Amino acid sequence: MHHQVCIGKLDMAVYLLTLLLVSKVGLLVAQEEDYEEKKPFYDSTSLTARRFTTMSNILITGISEKGNSVLLSQIEGVGHKLGFTDPLNDVQWAKRLLSHHSPRPIIVRMINRTLKTKWVHFYRKKKLWVEKIYLCEYLPRQVQELLLKTKEWATKMNFKSVWSWNSNVWMQRNSTYPREKVIDFLHLQFLMKKAALEKFEREHHMERERLDRIRKEKERKERLKVEENKEEKEKERVEVEEKKEKESQKEAEKLEKEKEINHRRKRSLSYKKKEKKEYEKMKIKKEKNTEQTKKKKFRNKKGKTKEEEEKEIEEMKYEEFMKEVEEIKKAKERDMTTTETAFTASIEEAFDKMNWTNADDYGEGPDL
């Protein structure tokens, strides 16, 4: 839902920028039509007429004033510096302009525009501005103002160059653009608005690209988020399975321990019963050995011990006694077996109630 809202906002921004661009294009088309209607009027004004009257003039500054008599000789010296053998043959007339600056600039009328172009070309080739002599084609005041405005605008827009040629103002935006001729102030305004529109179109295109990049980046992040969620779910599933497996292993180990405990408990009870029987046998044997040792100390006159005589007398009694003892033992064994069975059952029931799971709680009996 959040992703759809973001995409909707981006589309709305692109839509608004497109509307603004369409309105700008419509305004520029209207201004261009207005310019085409007024162009004949501007071409017939005094600005265009004065251009033709001054197309053969050049302007020289930086030459000191020594009177009108030496003005032509000063111009001749400039021509010699440019590399001409007889420069005054190219000059029709020359005079200084009214100016508050000293020295005053000199305006020179050449015989034709070709010679004017020749002088300007050689001046740029010889680089006489190093000697602080400045030469350029003469421009009417309105053309100078147009050149100044064009230079200011070109500097602001970071264009490549602006120059004047044959009393016309030329400009070039960059090396990929062709040279453009600036006809008058109305044409300059048209070019400025056209450049502003082109700049706006570039910015609009860049903004659309930026919004597209943002949308793609958000989509990429959403995809990554979905993949991360899948990975997390898969990880959780694996953890749950591992946990179940561990629990089942613990249950199996617990059952094995219980089996081992029961087995050891049975072995311990059987060992105790056997040990009790062995103890009774040893006790009876010890008593017999003690009686025999005592009887050997006494002998009668016939060379027999008192015990031997008594033995003969009591032999019958002893046999009868032993029979009675055997009968008593058998009876006791029968009673003992019944008692031990009941005792074993009570012990097992007590163990089960205490729920012993560790064999170390009651000890481990010896192997039988």
C-alpha cells in the first residue's frame, strides 16, 4: 500500500511538470508568431539602415593626440605595424570622436568592407593589444548596446562566445551549437526565452529521470524487502524444525536413560538377594568350624576325645537336628521368597513414585 502511494505521488509530480512545460511551449510559440509579424518592421528601422552605412568603419583607440595634421600619419603607423606597405590607400577618411576619455578614439572609414575585414583580421593576427593599441569594427550605438546585452546574457548562461562582424552581433552557445545571429533587441528577447524554455525542458527531463530513478530504487528496495522476508520465514521454519528434532532427540535420550535405570535397579535387587544367601552360608560354615575346634581339646581314657565320644552319642541327635534344621530352612526359604517378592514390588513402586531419572541417586550394583 505504501509503495502504491509513493508511485502515485511521483506520477502526480511528473503530470504537473508536463502541464507546466506545455504552457511554456504555448507561450513561446505565441511570442515567436508575434516576432515573425513584427520582424519586417524591425528590419526597416534606422538600426538596420545605420548598419549598412557603418559597415566599412573601424574604431582605433590607444593612440595619443598630437593634432589633426598627424592623424593620418598615426593611422599609417598602425597600418605598418599590421604589415601593410601603403596602408593609407585603404583609408577614405578618419576623425576623432567626441569623448570624455583621453586619448579620444579614432573612427576610420575604409574604402570597402573587404579592406575593413582585412585590417581587423591582421590586427587579431598580430595581437597589437599587447602594445595597448585596440582596433575593432565600428558599431553604431544601438548595435553596441545590443552587443553588451548579448554578452551579459551569454556570461550569465555560460555560453562559449559573443562577437560582432560586419556590424552584426553573433553568438555561439557551445561547440555543438551552430553560430547564431542576433538581429535586434526583440530577437534577443526571443532567444533568451527560447534558451530559458530549453533549459526548463532539460531540467524537466532531468527531474523526470530523477523521479524514475527514485521509483526504481523504491521498487528495488521493496523487492529486496520481500526477499528478506522470505529468507527470514525460511530461517524461522528451519529453526522450528531443528528445535522439534532436538526435542525428539531429548525424548529418546530420556527413554533410554529410564530403560537403563530400570535395568540397573533390577540388577541391584538380584545382587542383594544373592549376597544375603552367601552371607547366611558363610555364617553357618563358620559356626561349624568353631564347634569342631572346641571338641578336639578333650580326650578320654580310650584315646578318644570327648567330642568323639559325644559325637557317637549325639550322632543320632545331630542327624535328627539337621533334618529339623533343613525342614526349618526350607520353610524359611519359602517364606523368604514370598516376602522378597512383596518387598521387591514395594521398592519398585516407591522408585516409580519418586521418578528417579539419574542412576547416581541410589548407586550402581556390581555386574553379575
